[in-house]
Amino acid sequence: MITSRTTVTVRYAETDMMGIVYHANYLPWFEIGRTTLLKEQGLPYTELEKLGYRLPVLEVSAKYLRPARYDDALTIITYLREKPLLRIRLDYEVRHGHDLLATGESAHAFVDLQGRPVRPPPQFVTKMAALFSA
């Protein structure tokens, strides 16, 4: 399993009139977690794009447990629990201190520039094999 942690601070624009984060704003935080995890593993999304690959979202879900509020410093924890083959599935936790605020998951496919499903690039396959065999 690969884990990544990153932090975000809730911006005023991400909240509703009650000062609580609007539910859809968790999805960009999941994206931050996903791209950070890939970058930390030496697979930055920008490099995948330069190679002609995209990772569109196939599925996404979130479960909200407690509200995040304006100016909270949040930790996004991203988990890649299984070695990706044709799809990559990630799990997320959004925390404020020790409090678990939300969980989520997303699934992504590798596609080419025309949107056709393709196998992941060789560099990705090699890196994932090494990470999951250790």
C-alpha cells in the first residue's frame, strides 16, 4: 500500500453561508491527494500527460461525517491499496487534526489523447511493480 499526506486550508470561497465547506469542494481535494501521491512516487501527472496519457474519473464517491469550516487546516490522506493494472483506484480521508471529516474513493482509467482506453505507460507499470513488491 502506498500512502500520501498533504494539507489544504479551507478558503472562504469553499464554504456556504454557514461557514461550512460545500460538499462538492471535497472532490478537488481528492484530486490534490491523487496528484500528490503520484508525484511523490516519481510519476507526476504532468509527465503522464506529456507521454499522451490521461486519467479520467470513472467513479467517485464521498461520505461526509463531520463538517469542515472556513480556515480549517485539513490533511488529505490518500491510499493506493492495490497495484493498478488497467485502472487505478484510490481511497481518501479528510481530517482536521485527529477528527475524520470525510472519506472517499475514486477510480480512473488510462486513456490516450483520443479518449480510448489504453494500458498504462511502461514507466508506470515498472514503478508500481517495484513499489508493490517491496
